[in-house]
Amino acid sequence: MRLVIRIGGSVLGSPPKPQLVESYCSTILSLVAKGNKIGLVVGGGKLAREFIHIAKKLNLSREKQDTIAIEISRVNAKLFSMKLGIDLVPRNINSMISNLETKGIGVMGGLKPGITTDTVAAILSSKWKADLLIKCSDQSGIYSADPKVHSNAKKLDMITYEELTKLVGEEHRPGIHTIVDPIAVRYLKRQRLKMVVVDGYDPTNLIKVVEGKKIGTTVY
């Protein structure tokens, strides 16, 4: 199976938690050992948003705010790549796909201003013709409203991309923090790609998704 796994920086922590990174790497390597090919896309999280705030205070443009956040995501990706024993962090989709075809595994961070790592994962999923995109989030799935704000929010087992668009809106901005980036939602909908959003604090959820167990929220 060709899998694209997107791990949110907010899940990893700022700085990333060593035990969580190690657990993810162990889980990913076990999936690769079973014949799966895995493209991992890592976000910058809170630290990236802090740098965006600094860039904004310095009156830097939105493009430059995004650029500094991308570099933070690549540092996180580098940490994973070294632990996984592949070291290289591609800076474009073609190089990433080349790694995936030759090694069966690859890690990357952000690509360019204007898109988040959610969208990077969506583009990779499409170009590589992945079977599934798994989003590892700081929530156990997608809710009817923000569960951190609305105590009566309900977790959704399934949701369409049209319904998800209504939840997350349509506008990108530097440091945006929604369950899935609006630009990525539009891209995934257009490409008809399947995505499962799971609780990212438990890396073994990746195995459960691959095994076909009902977990998190499936977006179709």
C-alpha cells in the first residue's frame, strides 16, 4: 500500500517530544517492513507559528512569514529522516517521489509560501498516486465544531469534503491552525482522494488504519 502520512507539528510538541518521534519512527518502519511504501510529511506546529508572529512584528510580508515557517517544518522533518536512517529531506515533490520509489520511504516538510504541509501531503498523495492519506492530528478526528471551544461538539465518523469545507472555511493565512487546511481540502476534493484523520498522540493508530479498523474520521 502507498501511504502518505501527515504529522502535525502541534502533535509533536515544541520542541518535539523524543519518545513520540521514536514511537512514530518505530511504527513507520514496521509498516515498511510489511511491504508498505510511506511518504511522511511533517509540520512545524507551535514553533513555526511563533516565528510567524515574530516575522509579522518585523513587518515582513505574508510570503516571508510562510517561508520562515517552512524552514521550521523542515527541521522537524530532518529529525525524523535521521532517526529513520534516510537523512535526506527533499525540497520538492519530484525528489520526494524518487526517494519513495527507490527506498520505499521519504520525509519532507513544507514546500512553498501559500500552502501548508496539509496541502503538501495532498499534492504528494495525488502525484504519487497514494492509496490513502492519513492525517495525525491533535484531535481524535473531525468534530462538528471545535471541541476545545464547544463542549457539545460531536466526533464525526465520516464526512464529505463539501461538509468539511463548511467547517474550516476557504481562506489560507500564515500559521493557520484548523483540523485540515482549507487549500488542502479543496485540492483533496478535486482529486477525489481519501483521507483518514486520527489521534496523532498514539502512533499505533497508523497500524489500525492500515488494518482497516474503524478509527478517527474518514473524509471522502
